[in-house]
Amino acid sequence: MQRNLRIGIAQLNGTVGDFPGNVKRILAAYRECLDQGADLVITPELSLVGYPPRDLVQKSQFVPKCLQALDYLSEEIKAVPLLVGYVDHNHDAGPGRPFRNAAAWLENGRIVHKIWKTLLPTYDVFDELRYFEPGERCEAIVWNGHRIGVTICEDIWNEEFLPRPLYDRDPVAELQAQDIDLLLNLSASPFHSGKPAMRRKLLAGVAEEIQVPVVYCNSVGGNDELVFDGHSTVAVLGREVWQMSGFAEEVMTVSLDAIPTSYTEQGEAEQLYRAMVLGTRDYAHKCGFHSACLGLSGGIDSALTAVIASEALGSENVFGLTMPSPYSSRGSVDDSFHLAKQLGISCTEVSIAATFAAVKDSLSELFEGKKEDVTEENMQARIRGLYLMSFSNKCGHLLLTTGNKSELAVGYCTIYGDMCGGLAVISDLPKTKVYEVARWINREREIIPWSTIDKAPSAELRPNQKDQDTLPPYDVLDAILHRLIELQEDPEQVIAAGYEESIIRWVQRRIDLNEWKRQQAAPGLRVTSKAFGIGRRMPIVQRFQG
């Protein structure tokens, strides 16, 4: 192979179903690569469509409009070839699913080759066998004296990273047998903590195994709950690995004769933060919002959410309400205003005391003879939810919820109260990680007040309330949740790891009992390997224990 081949990598942030916008973005990147001297340009999986399109592909005009956009795009590609991801019809006779997850090789104003995705993931957040028929064969593309293998995302993943093999085919091996001298991969691989390093190891291993360069182009951006981190990669013989930026669009042309070997590895806290900023920005902007509002309690969860929103949307577009009740401390209100000043966001104090008293008075006859309990605690959260939803409706702000994963897991949140909102920014971030990210934010100067970080967390819904009055210590709770939810261990395995049985049983029971509540929660940004949302499908009505 001529090692001086220059590959243009267009790491793009597409929007699902926005064919004109995606075409415009692809063409701009293509022309930028031409200016950089590219011989060939590659884009992410389904770059023309946006990933994942889900049931949109079943709308009668979706795939025809996609193919119209592909025809238009092909006519514009005259200089060097472009690989673009799209959805095609499955024209094969006989049984099968109606569509193909496809890539098109565009050259000289026409579609020269079509490639079908062979391995279709149907696990966790993926559901491709619902729509797509897998490719039957993998064939190398011969171009300018090169033999090039083209794969799509899952086609390069192997059993080393899975508990058991999922497929009886290996597209990479099939292409290697055809003496390819370059492997290209169009990908839409969503982020979770640890995923970028996992991919880098995978790609280095593939390049070492097949002894040819591997060029991997990944999507970037947020689509609903999923965040795509980019980190497009070039690996040569498993030794030289070069990686593009994370969490940002980037267009770059790389010579396979001179691969840079350095890259900046962000720490986990920074990656989590960047993912949530990107996911918030794209969710808001792609849904047509330009501003956001949230409740500021003086606690660490709302503080972190406010920081993320400020960076995602601009501080001038973030509006906070601090809503003290009779049980709120003055310190919490002061911390809210201190945070707002640090960030440059708006903060308005609106007391709920009079409304809380009025609601209790209105219900006094109905509740006669009954002691105050969690009902009155939840009233306060629901009054705040009413205020925030009204503010959102009146001013057109996207309402951000501020609950973390630890709370959501065990139901330590109020349905139609603090769960009100359009996006749950930190709902996949365990409480211990909330503290880690907050301390990373404060690594150079105080942004989140240290008093907020250092004080014991409290919902302040009754006198002297602390989270730990109800919940296990967060370091214990989060470790158990990680094992039960992300590792999917049973309670006996967690007990064997040294955790107290009574706590484990309580946590498991709370997870099961609160499924109904989570299914009514706002969509949340996925940043761990198993989030509550599209990648976790549990029945509400069930009696299994263990």
C-alpha cells in the first residue's frame, strides 16, 4: 500500500432526520478536507440521517427523502471519493427486515459502491434488528491500486469486550482474507465512562491483528439521551494510535505515512462534565430551546446542573429560582445567590411558604386527625415544581431537573415535584461522581461555593433533615448500585463482596419499587454503562426478587 494516502476524517454532529442540514454539514466538511489535501473522505455511521433514527425509518417518506438527499450529495462529489452513512431499502426478495444500515462510496458525481452493515447490535441502547437486515457478504473496494475494507461500527467489535460472542461472523476477518491494505470504519458509538479508552484498545488490537491501518470516524453530539463523544482514531499496526478531539466537531486530514502518536487523555471527571455539557447543549438547541431554568436549592446537585447549563447555553440564558420553605436554611439561599454570582446567571428568590400554608389549610378537613408525614414534604417539592413549570411555560425556558442517579435509583425524589422538567441533566451521575465533578470544576478557583460541596446533603423538607437519615452513606449506596445496575450482579454476589445484607436488600427493594416513578421521569443524559432509560427495560408489575 502507498502509505502516503491522506484520509479526511469528518467527525460530525448531525441531527436525526435533518437531511438538508446534514447534507450541508457533510459538504462543508468535505470541502475542508479537500483544502487539506485529502485523497479520500470518511464520515460517521448514518451521517446523512443522524443516529439513532429509531421508528422514524418506518415513516413512509423517511427513507425516500434520505435517498433523495444521497442523490443530491453524490452529484456534488467530484474531486475525491466520499464515504457517507445512510439508510437504504432492502430490495432483496424474500423475508427480511425492510431497511439496511448502509454506507455509500460517492465518486465522480455518482454512487459507485454500497456497503451494508453486517453486525447489527440489539442490546443495551441499540435496537437495530428491529429495522435493518444485515449484510450477507463483505467485499473489498478496489480503488487507485488500494484494496479497502469498509465496515460500519459494530462490524469491528469482537468478543474480547463482551461477556460472550454475539455473532457467528467476523467481518474484519472476511475482509482480511481479501488482502485489504486499509480498513475504514464509519461509527456512531455513544459515550459512557471508560468507553474512549476501551475503543482505543480495540482499534489498536484490530490494526495489530490484520497488519493494516485502521481509520475510525465516530459521531459527536447529543441525540436524546445518548451523547456521542467523537474521539475518531487512526491506528497503525497496533503501535501508533492517534485520536481526534472529544466532545467537539472536528475535521482533519491525516497522512497514513506520518501518524501522530500523541493524544490528550482527559480524566474521568472532565469526560463526564464534557459529555453532560454537550448533551445539554444539543438537547436544548436541537429541540428549539435557547434558554433554560432550574431550581437552585443551595445543594450540590442543582449547583452542578447550573454550571453545566451555563457552559452549554451561556450564562445569560440560564435562570434560577431559589424557593425557600419554612424549613430552608438561610445558608442554602445565600449559597444559591453566591453560585449565581459566580456563574453570572439570573437567580430570583420566590418563597413557597404562603402557598405551602394555603395548601395545607385547604386540605386540613380532608386530613383531619392525621399526623404530618412525607405527604407534607412532597407538597413542598410539588409546589416548587408548579412554580418552575409555570416559569418555563411563560418564558419558554427548558426546565432542567437536578436529581442524581443515586436518588433516582431508590426513589428519593418526588414525582410531579423535583422530577418536573424536560431534561434530567445529571440523572445518570451517582452522587459520589457529582462530588468528583464538582471538585474538578473548582480545581483552579471556586465556582461552586465550597460551603455547598462541604455541607451534608439535605432536601430541607422537615426540620434538621439530612439525606443520610433515610439513605445509606453515598459511598456505600453508590458501590451497591454500581454492582446491582451496571454490573447486574444479584444480591448474593454483592453480599459476597463484603456489603451488609440488610442494606443490599433494602436498596434492591427500593430499585424495584420505584420503576414506575423512573418511567415518568424526564429523559436523562447517559454517562454510565447502564443508565435508567432506553438501555434498561424493566417491567413495573413484577414479583421477581433477587
